[in-house]
Amino acid sequence: MRPADLLLPRPQGLYCPPGDFHIDPIRPVARALVTHAHSDHATAGHGAVLATRETLDIMAIRLGDGFAATAQAARYGEPVALGGVAVTFRPAGHVLGSAQIEVAVPGLRIVAAGDYKRTPDPTCAPFEPVPCDVFITEATFALPVFRHPAPAQEIGKLLHSLAQFPERTHLVGVYALGKAQRLVTLLRQAGYDPPIHLHGSLRRLCDYYAARGIPLGELPDATLPRGRARDFAGEIVLGPPSAFEGPWVRRFADPLIAFASGWMRVRARARQRGVELPLVLSDHADWPELTATIAEIDPAETWVTHGREEALVRWCALAGRAARPLHLVGYEDEAED
């Protein structure tokens, strides 16, 4: 069987004809396999969904219990037979429950990595390199300029700012799924024990992470009345990017605006958002990690999607590796809030 006979791009997403399923479809389909619960990969209205237990739970939190007619939980490393195809979910290291999806028939294995990162993250299982004939990689930060610093370095910048400006409330923009919980965990690992305050929209997912054994410490709700604005001076408050565009910000004492994202490497983006303290903290692989992952897996062919496809395809060509862009539509580039 040729790779294009096992997986091919369709308007709904990647489709497997012999197994009759789609991977991360952006439109309702009869059977969806979902890599993780970010909204550009996990949508509602499908007949059936196969995903990890955590991804299904988070989809229910975000989309409601009726996000699909039926849902089945997959375990990492345990094959599931769909038609004549063996499907296996492998850890992706992106967010809690995230997975690569291995699709195999005799003589051919394709791995759709979804979103992934290689930097250690205590809030999710680490990326597992899987030998395969075709590796489908994301390309969110697939330009040489994107080289993410060590997370501890960025947390150090935040803690230094707290010490330097104790009279100011440090408002940190974080995506609700993955980034909020990772930032809290990194702060705790750095020895920051005081309460970290949450915008109300972050509550349910943080509570879910805690219920799954991720220690987050004390997380009081910043949207509840706490007296005068200066009560939050010298404290850390986390909120989704959308909250920074409204009146919520004005209730805090002399707020210092920070934002945690791989895009904070681009100074123009930080200025556009009015960010005073950019924190380059990404849940995606950077350029060195993308290229090193392809070299490590060493597939016969690499398919590139979800971002800067042409740059990574060009790198593959220069390295003597067969590659092509998939040009799938509907995916966002770390714009989850």
C-alpha cells in the first residue's frame, strides 16, 4: 500500500480510507481520532471520537458532554483495530492527554504527531519518538529564528520582575489548556509558594489537572471581590489573552502585563499586545527540536502541516530528505485561549 492510500488530506482533515476515520477533523465526521483537546484539533458534532481519557474529559469540559454521539478512550501504546488498520496513540508532550496517532498496516506505518514539544514538561507525558515510514510533523515555529530559551530562564525573569516591582500586580496571559498549568508548575518548581490567582475561565481546567495528580498549589480565584485593587499588588494573576482586552485588567494595582507564548520571541507581537514582560514559553517544538526530531525518527518521507510548512520542507530537501506540505486548512498557530 502507498502512503497516500493510507492517509490523505481532505477538507475535513486527514482521512484514512481503509479505516474510515479522520484525524483531528475540523468539521463533523462519522469517526474522529483526536490528538488533543485544543479547539483547532478537537471539535464537536462527530458520530464517534477516539482519544485519550484526558482528551475526552477535557473535550467534555470545553464542549459539553454531547460533543460526540459516542466516545472511546485509548491508552498509550495499546493498538486499536479499525477495519484493517492498527491505530496506536503515543505521547506527544504537548499538553495533558496529547497524543501522536500511529496508523499502520502490514509494511507501512504513518505517525501523525499532532502538536508536540521535546522540552520536559511535568504536566504531561513526554514525546515518544516512533520509528515510521512517514512522519507527519507540525510546523508552528518552523523558522530558524524560533529557538526557545530554557523554561527556567523565563520563570526567572518573572520572579525577578516580582522582586523588582513589588508594588505592581503581575498579570500573565496564558492559554487555558496546557500553558496555565505548566506556568504554575514551573513557578512551584522554582520555589514560588504563594497563592497564584486565576481568572475564572481558567478554573475548571486547572481543577481537572489537579484531579489528575498534577500539583498546582493554592489557586484562589481573582475574579471574586477582594476589596480594593491594591490587594493584588506584588502577586501573580493568570488570565486568558481575551481578558486583557476588557475592563478586567483595570481592577488590579498598577498592572504589569506579561504574556507566556512562543510568539513572544517576536518583539513586534509583544508590542502589539502591550506586553511589558514577554515570556518565551511554548508548548510547541522550536526549530532545532523540529529538525532534530525528523533526524532522530529518520522517516522515508516527512509530511508537514500546521504552520510554516515551506521552510521545513525546504530544510528536508537540503538535508536530502523527501518531504511535502499537506496544506491542511483550519488549524491555528498557538492561538488557543
